[in-house]
Amino acid sequence: MSIRADRGELAPQPPQAPDRARRTALLRLGALCGLALGGDVLAAVAASGKASGPELMRPDELALTGVLAQLIIPRTDTPGALDVGAHLTIDHLLAACAPQAEQAAFRAGLARLDAAAQAKAGQRFSALPVARQVALLHALDTGATPFTPADQRFFHQLKGYVAFAYYTSEAGATRELAYLPVPGGFKGRIKLTPTTRTWAI
């Protein structure tokens, strides 16, 4: 509904599509909070539900991203990155928010990792034993042979994506971290133990 300027009456507006309505609501909320929200980020946040298949990556690229996500944040006493669908979130973020050059660089990084696994072990990365996967990732993380600084940058970017996807998921925010929807008053002295969890923000 909108207020008509001539008589101050409420006049009906044409119905909005669900995504447009969500986008409008987010824009208004952002304005109230003093936030400058980019259109591409709003589109990602306002997207309704998960897509039925990959939005950007091919199925094999998406599967490899899932393997990497699980190696970066494995399942322990809390769900791992694969359990919360971090690879699907990464695919969506890349499709909705990343420029084409960044999309291409990410996919090229996946291809170079697979090529390195083929060269060293004669198998694609996903088919390697976990110990060999971890060894390759250690080399990738440090930029050691056969990887280059560009490969190292790709892996650091991937870790950032995985962490974001995981800790913004329900399980990451409430089971790995401690979550309080409406924070209480300030408590200056809190006893810390080895099992005290970091708070989700």
C-alpha cells in the first residue's frame, strides 16, 4: 500500500513478485539501519530457497567444492561444512554476487587442483585417499610446488567462502557457536572453560 499525495488515502499497489517484495523489504530495512546494501548482495539474500541444481558450477565442480569444504571444516561433534550445504551456498554466492572474472578464477582454481592431483597421483582430487588430499591442501595453502601464488590465493578465498557459508548456517551459528537472538545485559566476568564456545554475531 502507498499513501496518495493528493488526499492522504491508502491506494492499492500492483502485487509484487515474491523476490521483488523481499528485495524491497530488505532495501527499506537497510535504509532504516543506515546500511548501504549492494543490489547483487540483496539479490543473493532475497533469493527464495535453494536452486534445484548448480547455479554456476558444473556438477563435478560442485562435488569437488563439497569435498574441499568438508576437509576445511570436517564433521566432529558438530556438523561439518558439507552437512550444512556450504558448497551449495558458495555456488549461489558466486553466481549472485561475484563478477565474471572472480567466477572464472574460482573455477580455474578448482581445475588446477584437479590437474595437480592427476599429475601426482593419476586420479582426480575427489578420488584420492583423505591423507593425500590433506597433503595436497597443505601444499596449496603454502603455495609449495606444484602450486603457484595464484593457486594459494584461490585456496585462501575458498576458505573464506567456506567459513562464511558455515557460520551463517543454522548449525554453524547455533551448534558450533553460541547464539543468543536478543543479547542480555553486559556481564563483565564470565568463567571460561575449555568447552566455552565463541558467540555468533
